[in-house]
Amino acid sequence: MTSLSRKFLILAAVCFTVIKAAAQGLEYRFSIADEGTLTKLNLTTPLNFQNGILPQPVQQNDAISNLFLSFGGLSTSLNVSALANNLTPPDYSYSIRELSYDLSLSDNLDVTVGRKILKWGPGYAFNPTGVVEPQRSPSDPSDRLGQNVGRTLISMTAFAGKSSLTFVYLNDAQFQSGVFHWGEHEYALRAYTFLSGLDLSGILHYRQGDRLEAGTNWSCVFGENLELHGEFLAKKGSSAMYHQILSSDNPDQIFASYPYAERFDNSNEIFYKLLLGEQYTFENGINIAFEYYRNMDGLSISEWNQWMKFVKFQNGIQQGSIAVPPQMIGPSRNNLLWALQTLSPRGTMRDYFFGREYYSANRWDFEFIQLMNGDDASIVLVPTVTYKISEFFSVYGRFTAFLGRSDSEYGALFMKNSTNLGIQFQL
Amino acid sequence: MKELLKIVIVAIFAGTTITPLHGQDNAKLTGDEILRLSDVNRNGWTSYSVTTTIMNYEDKELTEEGLFEVSIKGMDKTLVKFMNADVKGQYLLMVDDDMWIYMPNTRKPIRITPLQRLMGNASNGDVARTRYAEDYAAKVTKEETIEGVPCYVLELNAKRDGATYKRIDYWVEKETKRPKKAEMYLISGKHFKSISFDRYQEAAGRTLLTQMTIIDRLREGRTTVMKYASYAEKEMPEKYFNKDYLEKLR
């Protein structure tokens, strides 16, 4: 553990003790984790050859503390973290993940105002209907370090028996350098009902300047073992940003300006996102989950290959294997950096398969996650073992392996694998 | 008239009020009526909360201990709040046969199956479903004396697919109608668990179950002890038992 981490742990423990002593009747949850990461880099990837374009650390230590407080209708979730690695100076950061006020207007009507994490879909790794939720990674669906941050919103929910109706207004407004900036106005409506064993929701979502999208999600249980769920969201056109190289015949180009644009914003073609999933529990307690996700906003295999040729061209220039005038080497580097924006933590291409096996016995938890790109068959494997030392302390080991052809989505990532070892204290 | 009186008594016992059971005309009670009366010893009110401690043992060694606050409303709604530090903020909601779990990390309720366990050998249904009369049809098969106490032996068969067990053999004390022991079976016919109802105590002016022991018949040596304390009548709005309200609970 680094000196920075030790200072951070002491600071967080003192803060928590003071808060706990000062606040009688407060609901709280507190966790602090220290996680060390060793990374084996993919030094031959054209995205980041010899780790020279966007240098990545091979050793890192994260100390992360999460504090949740709730008093009356007011609740907040705070994250304080310290990071040290072999590349950059140690750094502290904090974030207010949530700060909201829940007001119960009656037994049937509730209002929430503030920053809050809302998640709407039943999907485990992917949530096409999670139109109001923050970005998250399918290879870490449980957000183990508590790093997801809520969105600024006003929501109103009316409850009636086994049904509810929720309206949400969102605006990612920001206060910067003493000036308040409104973000785009965003509206979402969800009607939920529980009907003959079926959880069923209908969802509408509209963002200023974009088109209305509509969707549904559902889940149901069959017998003692099996749960099925699904999500579907569709709209005319797409607001996704695409690299201009995708619609060009020549991948050997250097763009002079930012090369991304909305390609299908005026299209009348229906773009949809679909998730189908299940989970099955065996009598011995082993739980298996499986999901298929299709995202029409993603790249097709031919578009991916075109983009990869473009990346390889820029990498060739950077490595000197493709000769260009010296004044073009800098712009080419910028093109390579811009190209990386095509990659999305939620998946860059169209088809994905997700699997998870979980078993808990006594003090041990075993989890094995598989995420596969269905278009190029590249895979992410994430086995995790957790041992509960006590109610308050646990230690864990997590290994993440990225497998696939050198020009596939996960085979071309910056790293080949990473190992996390962590200890967590919870109160 | 006697029949009408019997129906009224059963209806009252199945609802909120507990009155002395001694002197009931046992000979005329059906299996379903005995089951309803026995449920009263596990549920003091129509809407109440109870603190539940679950202790898991493996080869008589304590391996895990969990604390839960269980809120029950009516015949079909249960909300379980997890109190241990490692699962704090987690909730289990059960409405009729359907269950959702809410975990603060994922911030959303997830639909779960009856076999997904709350902790160790205790299934969600063991904690959440305490009114067997709602889930099972009962018939008296015989009478037996257990540890010197005369008991009815009831055969309970699941009325609904979502009931925690397919079949239960259930021993109920003749005099007090307190559950004495139970043998639980899965749809496959496998003998799944044995339960002994160990201790009853005066709680909030009523005699209620305060300890039971679950023995896992599929995995030898695994035992769970469940202790109940702090029974209290508690009124809760309906929305507390709506899946979408889980994210608002603390």
C-alpha cells in the first residue's frame, strides 16, 4: 500500500467516525476499498503501439471510499478516491455521486429532486431501456467500486397497487467558473405494471434536438429455477456519432478537422436496441445468467474493418512504415487519437453475448463473467473470487483477460489482461 | 349455528386477533382450519415487523450470521431489509409468489426465482412466507405424539406453482395449534429440508414463534437456526410493496 493510500485511509476513517458520532438516527452505509492492479499491456495493437499514443500504467493502486447518508428525505452518496500509478503523480479526487431529496406528497405520489442514479431495465449487463441511467461497463455490471454518478433530475412517481407511472425531467446542467450552463432538456416517461406474474414497462424518452424513442421491458419467472427478461428500444434514425471514414472508400486518409458526425439523424430507418436474457438457479445454489444484446447504432463488421484499416494506416505513419511529409505526422497522430473515440465501453459493434456464473458458499463468492462480441468473436473473461473475512472485511481477486484476433474489438484493446487484488471494509 | 361459529372463529384467527385456543372443538376442525390456526402462532397481526436472525451451521460450527428486518402486510406482501454491514441497503420484496431483490450497488430491483437463497440454507420463502394457509391446501393424515405432545399430522400441497415447496408434512400441536415440525419436499419429490419449531414466547402480549431450526437434507451437516425478536404491529402504505418503490427505501 502506498503512503498516499495510507493517508487516504486514515482521513476517510476519521471523517466517517466524526459523521457517525455527530449524526444520531442517520441511515448510513460506508465502504472503503484499496485495490492494486497489475496490467499486461498489448504492445502490438495499432490503437496504441508500444504504449506510445495514449500511455497506460502497468501498476496502479486505487483507494476508494463511498459514503451513503440518508436523513429524512435527503440522501447523498459521496465518493472520495486516491490514485497512484507508475506514470502520473498521485492524485485525489471526489465526486458527489448522488444528492437528492425525496418528498412523499401522499401515500401514492412521490417526488425526487437532485442528482440520482436511476436504472430502469431488468437487463444485467446491458440496459437498452435504461434511458436515464449513467454510462457503465458491461464487464463490471455491479459497479464494484461504486463509481457510477447520478444525473440531475426531477422525477414524479404515482403508485397504484401493482402499477406505477414515473415522469422524469433531466438536465445535465453545470456550474463552471461561476457561470451556470443549462444542458439539453430531456424527458422520460415510464408506465410499469405487474400483470399475471409479468413485470411489464413501457418507456418513452425524448432529448432536445433528437427524436422520440419508445421501448418496453419485461421479466417473468417460470417454476423454481428460471427467470426470463427482455428490453427493446427503437426510434427513427440515430443520434450516434460516426467517423467519416466509415462512409469513405479510401481508408488511407488524414482528416484535417474533427471527423465525427451524425450520419443517420435524418434517416427514416428504424434503429433499435434489443436485449434477451435469462437466469437459471440450480438446486445447489449455482446461478447462471445469459444475455444477448443487439445494438443497431453499433458498427457492422465491414464498418469495423474499414475503421481498423484507417487506424492501421495512421499507426503505420507513426511507426515510419508509411512515408508521409513530416508535417503530416502530427495530424496523423491526432487522427489516431480521434479514432479512439469510436470505442465505447458499452460495446462498439452490433451483437454481444454475456454470461455470468455465480456461486456463494460459506465465506466464499465465486463469479465468472464472459462478454463476447458476436460479430468478431473476441472475448472478455472476468473471474472473481471474494473471501469474507468477517461481516465487515472482505478480500478479493479479479482477473480480466481480453482475447481475440489482433484486429478484433477486444483483441485490439490496450491491454491483454489485468489482475486486481483488493481489500474492502464496509460498515 | 355451530358451523357458523366455527367459520367466524377461524376467520378471526386468520386475521388479526389471537384468542386462547384451548377448548377448541378439535374433532370438527379440517386440515385447512388447523393450518390457519397454526399460522396465527407465527403472525401476530395483519401488518407487522419482526427482527430475524439467521445463523448457518456447518458440522455444528457457526459459519455465517445474518440480521434482517422483516415487514409483513396482509397475506401476500413481505419486505425484508438486510441489516448486516456487507449487505446493508439490500432489500427483498415478495408479493404473492413473486420476488425481487434490490441491491444498492446495481440500484435496481432484479426479479429472482424461488430457489435463489437469502442466505445459507434459508430460502427466501422461509423468511418471507410465514402464512402457509395462503400457499398450501391441508388435510389431516394422522395423529402422532412428538416429544410427549399430541400432534395432528397435516399433508400440505402447494396451491400455486410459486409456493416455496411442493409438499410439506406438517406436525401441529393439538392443544395449542402451534407448529411442531415440518418436512419439506421439492417438485422433483426430493426431501429438501426438515424444520423444527423450537421455541415460543410471549411477545407484544401474544405467544409467538421465536426460534426454529432448518436442517438441509440435500447437503448433510448444514443447519440453519432462525430467531425472531421485536415483533411489533406496523402500518405501512401499499407503495412500500411496489417494485418501483424499492429504490426509495434506505
